[in-house]
Amino acid sequence: MKNWIAKYQKAIVGTGAVSVLLICFLQQKELSKLRAEVKQVRAVTDSLQAEIYPCQIELGRFQTAYQIFIKRNPKAASQYGDIISDETE
């Protein structure tokens, strides 16, 4: 066994080096694919965030208006709250 390893040492080391290079190449190829996917996901996320932003603003306005409504007319606000929670599901 020792003689065999000594005889084929260069071939073994060369094969190992080529294998490591091949593995590194394939990993880099996979990483580049994953980076491209991350860019696409970020683009979609940014797009969705841009679409939802006006809705968030409008929701905040409705919540503020509802709080004001509760202070000004508690009875009507209570009825409105009951309608929202019970009749619009």
C-alpha cells in the first residue's frame, strides 16, 4: 500500500486538486444562482411594499378617524364597531 501511494502520489494529489477546483466551481455557480434569486425576491418585496404603502396610510387615517368618532359620538361608534365586528365577516 505504501509503495502504491508513493508510486501514484502525483496522480492522487492532482486528482484531489482537480476535484477541489471542480467543487469550488460548482459552488460558485450555485451561489451566483442564489444571488440572482435573492435579487428577484428583493425586487418583488420592494414592489409589494410600494403597493401596500398607500393602503397602510389609508388604514391609519381610518383608525384615527374612528378614535375621534368614539370621542365625539360614543353610542354611534359602538354601533359602528358592532357592525364591523359582527356583520362584515
